[in-house]
Amino acid sequence: MIEFSNRVNAVEPAAPFVITNLVSELQEEGEDIIDLSVGQPDFETPEEILEATHEALDAGHTTYTPSDGIPKLRRAAAEYLNERHGLDYAPENIIATPGGKQALFETVMAIVDPGDEVIVFDPVWSSYEPMVKLAGGEAVHVDLAPYDFKLEPAIDDLAAAITDDTALIMLNSPVNPSGMVFSHAAFEGVRDLAVDHDLPVISDEIYKELIFEKDQPSLAALDGMFDRTITINGVSKTYSMTGYRLGFMAAPTDHTTQAGKVHSHSVSCASNFVQHAAAEALGNADTDAIAGEMKETFRRRSETLVDLFAERGVDIPEPESAFYAMIPIESDDDMQWCKDAVREAGVGLVPGQAFGTPGYVRASVVDTEDQIREAVDRLDAEGFI
């Protein structure tokens, strides 16, 4: 019998996939499920990116590549960040990874030692804490729920969470799962504390192109932060390329050198032809048009969701980006609530406990407004609202 490590026994399967798997099982059985659990846009990959994918395959780009990525992609990623997000990266600051999740994992593995503390903000994306645990660290949670999921009012809480054992801060804005966008003052507050305590910060900015109206800086652009920030981004969300699995980190070369060890000894490299497609997306696609259509669609759907729940006496913190919203529920077990909602109402949602925020569920507005209305009607009819 195999005895498994304490590391792997310390983590649970990703909760969003628990619901997604249940939805898939019931759909296979012929059940009509409105799935608002998935974390990906319901837009097609742009045609020019599909053409670049076919061209890369036809050209035989199916071999290994340099571990950190093909030069064309690393140049495109650096130029994209510099031109669109006001940063100052060179190709050597980039590692292309199989998804943004891998860039996060490699960074945590490169920085966190057993016993180290890593600060995260609740609601927190469901894979942050497991990554920290797999590295032997401990996640320290700063709860934003009392502040309607905003960070600026919680800067004093962040300061109080920092100890001599703090090794890293993990920041995600725009936020999965709340859809919030942290303010300039919040970013400056994080900057001041990181500089004062000489701490590195992961800034996960994968949804930055999908901000509805507000303006958000890139953390690495703030004074004193370039040399201590690891910027995470990718093509999955903005260009509807989730299945391509292509993300990247941008960081000082001392970090990419160390994280590159984890990268080369685990995944070797991102898929060759996928890198060519991503270079097309970052370098040549009309990002303003692609992201603009998405933003307007997701904004309308989010407003519809908020209004529908408000009509039923439930206040949802209004999302400011992407396609997520956190909905308060009356239940002591939000995982069971979500499983029941799938089986009884035919609606897929993700439990808030997956994000460190029990008493909520996450909705992804990745279906039509009519389907969102139908989903809320179903939940109401079956007593879930």
C-alpha cells in the first residue's frame, strides 16, 4: 500500500472542480444544468489566434523549446506588459509556463521554505493556500469580507498580519472570486509595507484587461516595487485561450533564475505550438477590441445578476471586473448548498469555503442574460434564495 506524503495529505482537491465534475456527471445523464461555476469566458478564441495555432502545427512546431520560452514569445510578453501596463521588462525577465497557475506554483516553490508564512487576502483564489502548503508554508489570511471585499480599508489588518516569519505576500487584483478591483491607495499601502519589511509580492494580474471602468496600476510599476514584484499574467482569460494553458511570470532575473530551476525540472517547457499562438495574441491581436467586447458583455451580465438578487432582498457586492460575483447565502455548509443547488435547482455555483469565505457562493456570469435570469428563478423557486 502506498503511503502518501504529509504535503499532499495537507491539501484537498480544488473545490471548483468538485462542482464542475458534478455538473458534468448530471449533464451526461441528460439533466438540464445552467453552469455558473466555470472560471472561463464563454467567448470563442479569436480567429487570427486559431490561424496562428494551425500555422505553428503545420510548420512542425511540436518539439521541445528553450525552457523559459521561445524568444518570440518572451519578447511579445515583455512588450505587451510594457506598452499596456506601464512596466519595464526585458525578455530575460519572462518565463512562459503551462498556464498562469504554474507560474504561481513555481514562484511559491522558489521563495517559500517550511515554516514560512505567506499572506493571502480572503476571498482568495482556491489554489493559493494549497500551493503554500505544498511548499511547507502556512497561509495567513487577511479577511476582506467585512470591507465589502475591498483592500484599502484592510491595510492596517495587513500590517498586523506581517511577522518575522512572513516570506511573501500574494496579491490578486482584479480578484477571482469577487470581481473587485483594488484601489491605487490599496496598492500603495501594499507597496509601503512590502518595502518597509523587505518582502517580495506576487501580483496576479491575469484579469487586468477585463476591468469595467476603474483604473488599476501594475504593482511592479510603483516606486520601490520592480525588484520585489513577480507579475503573473497570461492569455487564458483575455483571449479565451484557457485550454491552451499558457501563462507567464515577469520578474527580476534573480527570481527567474531560481524559479527557472523549478520550471525546468517539472514541466521542461510550455508547448511549442501554443507558445507561437500566444505570441500572436500578445503581439498582434486587437486586444482593445477583444477585451472591450468581453468587458461590456460581462458588465451587463453582472449588473443583471446583482439586480435580480436585489429584487429578492439579497445584496451582492457589485463586481468591478471580469465575470465573477460573490453571493451571500444562509447556510452553515456552502459546499453542500452548492451540491444541492446543482441537483435540485439545476444551477452550478462554487462554495465560498473554496475561497476562504464561507457563507458565500461564487457565480461566474459566463452564460447569456436569459440563462442568468433562469438560473436565479430556479434558485428562488427551489428555496435557495
